[in-house]
Amino acid sequence: MNAVEIEEAVSQLAGLPFDPEEFPFAFLEAFGNKATTIKKLRSDSSNQSDLPGGVLQRNNIHLKICGLGDVGATLKALRESGATDGEDFWRG
């Protein structure tokens, strides 16, 4: 996907009602991830997040939805996560 296509997909996603369980997958799809990648992450066969409700796409991004007022604690948990810490996150 090029930058214009990504911007259009993210804008479309922003206009939809927020679904906390679906959002991480829709976000990754908006950036051009293939349906097979999303399917594997949904089924936990490639989601190696160690955080409840987290979605980890190795070598790319670790996502977790949080409630209002929990952003700081959630970012800290993502930073301190054993799944994103060190070389293992970047090796894949």
C-alpha cells in the first residue's frame, strides 16, 4: 500500500464505531497486512503478546487497547513486556 491508500484506510477506520476487540486487527489491516496475517494473529498462532488482550506482530508493533485514564500504565506495560523487550522482539 502507498501512503495515500494507508491514509484513506485509517480515515475510514476512524469513522467507524470503536470496537475494542476488533480495533487492533482493523488497524493492522489498514496498514496493508494481508488477510492471512490477520487470521493468524486472531487465532493466536502468531500472536505472541504476553499481555492480556494484547496483539503482537513480531518485528512490527505491539498493541493493547486500554480504558480512559489507563494510557500511561498500558504504555509502561508494553515497554516492559518480555515479548517486546530486547532482541527477541526484533528477531521474529
